[in-house]
Amino acid sequence: METLVQLSDVTKRYGSGSGEPALNRVSLQVPTGRVTAIMGPSGSGKSTLLNLIGGLDRPTSGVVTMEDVELSRLGEGALARHRRRKIGLIFQFFNLLNNLTALDNVLIPAELAGVPRRKALERGHELLDQLGIRQQAHKYPAQLSGGERQRVAVARAIVNRPVLLLADEPTGALDTHSGEQVMDLLADLNRAGQTILLVTHDPRIAQQYATGVIRLIDGQVADDSAGARRVAVQ
């Protein structure tokens, strides 16, 4: 089993640092090519963990590495380039820009990465077609259903072919049917080789889709079965 991301004795404190840390001496591995679920109660450190792995924040102490690159050693510019090229992000509430069409929302990461417009457009249309929403390409987010908006968000997250896809409660704002459709899309991506780190509060999703589960409580790892079991994706 190859390791894509590794955390070694990572602690994260906010503010003055006088209170309890958001993460406290966490060590774990994210295996390549699998779906790993992060679970735990509110305030357990799930989003902090995702932010550190995604290069959106830096640890107070400890080491976060991805593909053997220590993220804390990267300057701000290099870290931004790392995020654009290596990381895809999916959020619970979509985070689409309401004044841009679905297609233009998808193209944002490609444009930030300097992909030529023609090549980016080809990729954007290809993804919208694969996700079954090509006909919605020129509609604005307010004109789309919740499930369609999350599909646009998935397309945006993978437009640059990221090494790691981070999904923070991707079904949390969706009805059951739309949520299942989005998870099936993520499962298809994983079958094609995409590594996914998924934050979810839903044990059913973790049971059905994840190959391993990391449980956080009060900023510490309470249980880590990531890579230790394999659950067949239905």
C-alpha cells in the first residue's frame, strides 16, 4: 500500500494558543488510490485536518508531507501552486460563484493554473458531459438544483486532474437521492484511480464507500482503519 499523505506528530493551535489545540499530536497516513473517510463529532478537528492536508493552513508543530514533499517548507507561492496542481476541493455548500455560469465555475482552477483557454474549455465540456450536466453549462448556480450544483463543484475540483480530492461533507446540503448520486460519482472517480479524503458525519456513507475510516475525538485520532480494510463499492 503506497502512502500519498502522511502526518507526523501534528498539532494545530489557533489564536493565542492557550486553549486546547484543534489537533493534538496527530499521526496518520492517507493511502494512494483509496477512499478514506474522516469521522468524528462537531469540533473534533475534521475540517482542521482537511485544511492542513490541503495546504490551506499550516501546522503549529509536526510535519505534513504529500508525495514526500513537506508542505510547511513551501513558501506561500509554492504552496499555492501545489494546491492548484495537486489538490481538488469539494465543499458542503458548493462554494460556486453566483455571477458565473456552471462552465465558467468549472474553469476557474484551470485558469488559475495557466491552462490555455481552448484546452480548458475542452476539459470543462468533457467533464460536464461525463457528469450528465452538459446541457446546464451556460446556466447560473441559482438556476440549478442542489445535486446539479454539487456536480458542477465536482467538475471544478477535478478539472486540473488533482492527485488528491478533498471532500468536506459533500452530501450535507443535498437530499438523499442527490447525495447518493454525488457519492456514486465519487466512487466512479475512485475506481478510475482517484485518491479521495472524505469528511462525513454519516456512518452509512463511510460503510458503503470508504476503504478505511479515521475517527477523531477532541483533536486526536481515536481509531484508524485507513488501509486496514477494504469495503466493496456498490
